[in-house]
Amino acid sequence: MRDGRNGYVNQDGSQGALRRDETNTATDLGAFAQADWTFHPDWQVVGGVRASRVRLGIDDQFITAASPDDSGTATYSNVSPVLGLVWHALDSLNVYANLGRGFETPTLTEVAYGPGGVGSNLGLRASTSRQGEIGIKWQADGQRLEAALFDADSHDEVVPQSNNAGRTVYQNVNGVRRRGFELGWRGGFLGQVGTPGQGGGSRIEAGLAYTWLDAYFGDAFINAQGQTVAAGNRLPGTARHSVSADLAWRPLAPLTLGAEMRVDSRVYADDLNTQAAPGYAVFNLRAGYEFRLGPTRVYLFGRIDNVTDRRYIGSVIVNEANGRYFEPAPGRRFFIGLRAAL
């Protein structure tokens, strides 16, 4: 990847003089191997390993007395293994467990601004993690059910330290932990399961998904303002509870009507957990009609998102320096489309 980055003086919203001119590069070299061993008709082992080497480079072409040379490189290397075990308990039921280690380097965006929002941040370290998961997958009679418990601990996690005037500075934090539970169900009724718009299918199809996520800082640390972020504070930008559900009804073969719901709980916007976007629920409606024009199959569809025109926070800017943490989501939206296939 090659990235040309320019910066200019902000003159009350107008572009001023050049203040930054550099070429950033990222190269990645990796090799992996994986193996699958069925040592018993009901048992299967899956394993793998990956070796990675990532190099980030900055070639600074704007060097003045006030803007010293920020050129430099950073190289990250790691070997990440993973091991999984699957038990085919029934023809319709699998039980599995996975354990592995992860490796995630900073991106060019994350090293773009150093402490104070100036210079570069090539001193960021790559994050390493340990991850484990156990779960089940069941499918029979037009029904599908999946459930999983997961736990992940990371070292040197790359998280936002501050955000000022669109310049986000990142830092490494130890002891970030994510644990949780995922549940997903999908089923069809009164006929064979199918996909709307593709012909055939059930008269009624429904789905439900729920995630409980406990993401928090396991170790205390000092933030950019010299304040102590307590161990146990939630990781900003994450919701503890997320629910989504959808229902599709096909009263006639070519016509599909559907409804969707999404619910998210409160999301903190800063490491201190003093600012938060409240939870919300939104509802969407959709419809589709399939017909033919000669040999062409045409699918006309439309959506109304956020039917109730709910006002809610769609995203947060983590650790925004001026307290502008929240970005509003769109209100009621209408969308119409047409898809054709031979």
C-alpha cells in the first residue's frame, strides 16, 4: 500500500498553506499452513499457523525548522498458531472449541499523528492476543441455531488516546479483555426455506441474533490528560447488549414483505466512562416483488429505514478532545431499487 498524505493550515474552514507532505508505505509478507485431521468418524482436529512480517514506512518531504523530519520505519513480526476441535455429536449437531493467538499491527492511519497531534507515531507496538471459543451449531427441519461463548485477552491493544480536530492519536494499552456470548437462530415455516427474490422459498422466514459483550480495561493506565483510567472501565465504542431480529412474509409467490429491528445498549465515548450515548431501538420495513420480462428475471424492492424517525446517536468519536463525542444517525430513510438477472 502506498499513501500520499498532505496536510494544510486550516484558515477558518478554508485551505491554507501546506504544512505536511509525506509518502507512507505498508508492506506485508506472510506464510501460513493449515491441517485438518479426522481421527475418528465423530471427531475432527483443525490446526494452523501463520508467520507475518509487516513494515510501515514514512518518507517526509516537508522539512522545516518548525516541522522536523518525521521519516522512519517500523517492522513487526509474529508467529500465530490456532487449534480447534470439532465433535460431530449428531448429523444435525456439531460441538466445537477453538484456541489461538492473534497479531494485529498498527495501520498507516493509526501511526499518522504522534502525541499532541503532530509528527508520526511509529513507536506504536503491535497488539497480540489470546482467544478462545466454545460453541454449538445445529440445523434440522428448516431451523438453524448457533451459540458460542468467547474470551479474548490482548496485550498492547491499539486504542484511541485523543481526537482533536479530526486528528486521532493512538496508544498501546495492556490487559484489554473481551468476553461474551453470541446466539443466532433462523427458521422457515409453512414451506421450504428460501431466499426472497430468488424464487421459491417459505411463506414465513424469521431470524434472531443476540450478543452480550463485556469489553473492559483489565489494567489501570494514565491517559493523555494525566488522569487515571480505572481497571474495569468499559472499552469505549462497545455496546454490552445488541439484538437484531427480522421477519419475512411471502403472502404470494412473487411478493415478499419484511420487518427488521435492531437494539443496542448504551455505548461509552471515553476511557473514563463519563460520557455515553444512550441505547436505542430502530425498526425497518421492506418489500420486494419479482416478475419476468421475457428471459429476464426482475426484482423490484424498497425499504423504509428508521420507520419511527427515532433520533439517536449512530456513532461516537472516542476520546474527542473538545467534548464533541456524538454523531447523529439519519432519520427516516426511503430506498427503492431494481435488480435484473438473465
